Amino acid sequence: MVVAAGYLALRKEPRPRNIVLICVDTLRSDHLSGYGHDRSTTPNLDAFAAEEGLTFENVYASSSWTLPSVVSVFTSLHAPQHGVEDQGTSLSEDAITLSEKLSGNGWLTAAFVTHIYVSSLFGLDQGFSEFHELSIDWNFREGLQLRADQLNQQALPWLEHHADSRFFLYLHYFDPHWEYDPPGPFRTRFTDPDYLGPADGTWKHLRHYLSPEQLMPAEDLQQTEDLYDGEILWTDYQLGLLFDAMKALDLWDDSLIVIFGDHGEEFQEHGSVHHTKTLYEEVLRVPLLVKLPGGRPGDVRPRIDERVRLIDIAPTILEIAGLEPPLDMEGLSLLSFFEKRGDDRDVFAHTLRNEANKMALLTGDWKFIFTYAQGRESVELFDLASDPLEQTSTSRRRQDLAKGLWQDAEKRFTSMRRWNREHLAPTRPVVLTPDQEEHLRTLGYIE
């Protein structure tokens, strides 16, 4: 393991007493004010970053929806490696998770989660001594999904009770996933008071615009984004309360805190809304913020713009904690970026939804996307330096380059699948109940 000697030399006590890993579901980075959004959607996260945090500006998820993405965070494996690529598969017990590694080295491990795709059904409880599935009563009544304040109502007393413990805590905030329904004043913070249209952020309205064949009118789309931003502000407010509680309990200074989004969201940049089905920038680019134990040393870069991946989180946490990452982990620690520039990391992303198989490869300025659906193949090639919004595919004009990246992506994908077969025992299938399927249908995951 390569240790960032300069960073460690700056610290008298470089190891965290506690580790808090926070996921904000469906959080695309360009809707955070700290990432350039023209609205103040994240004042608490902005202060978190400015005062003592590190902001990673160019971060990629390994999939465009929660289940494979979060499993990739905990295993530091790509989806074809860990094998949890659809809602019928659970994590193999042979996979080594971040929580298992920390639990085996003396940390009390606990989680509070608010999404069926981050549940024991799919093996996400692996390595946790306490796993609180707050919104899951397995009836999945519509509207039961817990908000950020309800997660805090459970997690903050836990923090107070375990303030003297050495713990790893995972918190999964479901907001701002749709339905976009921020409460109280957060609902109207960014919306147009004169808007009288049908866009209310509900699945009933949004489900009509999942395909590019039917576009949402501009004023309705703006209202929808306004509500999404309101949910981000609401979640940021609740994160501020979490930060205040940690400070009041004297947990702040000695804690390593890592905050990320598991995937982004589409607002018709490529013709549809929601996520899961594509691998464009709006669903893969996510925020990543880190607070080191003891604060940010003067020689540590506050903003890091090199391209990194969410699969790099687990080895980073383990290295800061003084532990060797398992050899099977695909990601690499981010400590080498703390004090000096490094090379962009290649990104491989994959999604398997509704019989559509997509993979993306980013290397240099080029992004290649391959799609196999309904017996047909298609490829897209984008130069992100000149076309960051991926509006014009150059695959026909750059056929040799597209072919080479296709072969590279296929080689990586085949190697990952082979690794899965050779290293992980088959997983138990997940059979959802009718109520669970209906719950996922209200969230847009089952058509």
C-alpha cells in the first residue's frame, strides 16, 4: 500500500476514532451550489467543504441506480464483478465489504437506511452489527418512504447513546429521490408562485415522460427541477442538524466523514426523466465530500478536480483508518490526490435494466457508451472536452477510436464477469413479494 507520507506526517493522530459514511440518494453534482449551481441548494454542505472538507469535483458512480452503485461502494468492485446487477440478485457472502473489514478490526458497525435497494434483502447488511431498515415494514404502503428528518430522529439518539464507542456508521438519506415532495417552506423555496400546471413531482405525473417519445413541456420541466432542488435543500438542512449533533456530542473533530451521491437524475438532457436506463453524465456524475479527522491540514488540497470513482471510497476510508484494503478491491485510495495532482482514473460503468444492457468507458477525454437492447446494438462516442453535455456522438467519424474503445470495454466486462465466477459463490436469488414490487413500481423501478 502506498501511503501519502506528507499527509500523515502533518497529523499527530492521523487515525479516526469514528467513521461516518453518508449517501444522499439521487444527488447529481451540478445541482449543488458548491459544485457551481446558481441556487443556494446546499449551504450546510458548502460550509462543511469550505471550512475543513475536501471537495472531489469530478466523481463517477459505477452505475445509474442505487442497488449496484451502493454495493460497488461497499465492495469496491464494479457491478459485473460483485454480480448485484438487478433486483433479483443478492450480494455473495464471499464478497468482502467495507463494513466487514471495519467490524473485524474493532469498530462497532451500524446503519440506518431508507430504501429497499439498500436492505438486507440484497445483502447490504453484510458486516453490520446493527442494521436498521427504517422504512421497511414489508407492506410498502405508498407514502411510507421515510424522509431525512425521520432518519435523523432515529440516528441522532443512536449517536448520543454510542458517543463513547468507536463506530462506523452508514446513513442512507432517500431524499431527493422522486417523488419530489419537499415539506413546508422547502417546497416553495425555488418554485414559481405563478405556476399553475400539472407538475407536482409525483410518479403519477412523471411516469409519462420516461421515454424520449414524449417530452415534458418546458414550464413543467422547470417546476419539476425546482421541486428537486427543494428536496436537496431540505436534505441539506437535515444534514446540518446531524453535523450540529455530532459537534454537541464531541464527535466531530475525531471523525472521518464521507458524503456521496449514489447516482444522479435526468431532466430531459437526453430526452427523458428519472434514471437507471442510461449512462450519461447527468446520472453518473455525483458529489463526494470528505472531512478528515482533526480537520484539513494546510497542505491538503481543498478541491480536487481529477476524475475519480465511487469505488475508490472504501480503500480511502481503510487507508485513513490504518488498514490494508483487501486485495480484491478494484478501487484505489484517494490519498495520493490530497497534496498533489495525479492522473485521471478510467471509469467503467454498467447498468442492466429491463433487458437493456449498457456499459460506458471513460478514458482520457473520451467517453464510449455501448447499448444492447431487444437484439440490437448501438454505440456512442463523445469527446467530453469539447462536448461535455454529450450532445453529438462522433462514433461514425471516429470509427477506429470507437472500435478500439468498444474492444477495451468488452475486454474489461468479460474479465469482470470471469472474476465474479472464479471468486464469488453464487448468490441466493431475491424473490420480491407483490407488495414489494408495487412499492418499486411507485418509485419508477418496475414498469
